Amino acid sequence: MADSPSALHCQVPDFSAAMTSELSFQLSQYAGKTLVIYFYPKDNTPGCTTESLAFRDAHAAFEKNNAVVFGVSRDSLRSHEGFKAKLGLPFELISDPDETVCNLFDVMKMKNMYGKQHRGIERSTFVIDGSGKLVKEWRGVKVAGHVDEVLEFVSAHQ
């Protein structure tokens, strides 16, 4: 587990990934900032839309607390660009089709859907402090009230 940030207060390895707006995410570029990275199963699905809208609506409050929000799923950049535009998201979405970032944060799980097992992203959120350490994680997230809980944590730990 030396290369996985699954333990609180451990250093998250520097990683890069493609994201919306033709940008590339690089963890080291955000030194000094608090990062909120939320993993969600799929663009344009009800729970993921509700969660992304909640992060959108709280975006200014996260910014006031020196926090940068990113969403991550396995969807393509094209799908992400459409989802971001449709919802008016003011933050970038990271595309992880090969599951590199998902595996780094250990969010790929066996899930049941309509009685069938499939592998998918377990809805999860991680807070990384300005020094690159994982300071909080939520796994198996229920959407209702989650963004408020994340914002409360970020506000109290800036």
C-alpha cells in the first residue's frame, strides 16, 4: 500500500490525468491548495448529476476555503465535456478510462445492479491538504447532504 493513499495522513503520490477544458491534471501543480476529489460512477445518471450539481452550487464556498474541486469517472473526455456544459460545472472533470486514478484511490468495487454483479466506481470523496497528504475520505457515499459534510470538513481544516 506504499503507492496507494488509502491510509489517512499519508502522502498521495504525484499523478497526472487528462481532464476537461483540454487541460491535464497534475497533483503537484496544486501545492498549497486543498483538493477535493470526488469519484462518481457515470456521467448523466441521476445520482451523479445530483452530486455534481451539489458541488457546483457549493463551488464558491469551496473556493473561499482555498479548495479546488475535481470530479473523476471512467467516462471519456467527450462525455465529460458534455456533462460539464449541460450542468454548468465551474470545475474540471478528470477522465480515467483506464482506471489508473481509480486504482490509486482504491475505488473500483464489485457492485450489484439489477441482480447482476459488475465492477464499478464506489462513490467516494477524498480531501488532500496543501502538502499533498490525504486528510479525509468518504467511501460508499450517499449523495444527500454529502457536499455539505465535505464543505464543513474543509472549512474546519483549512
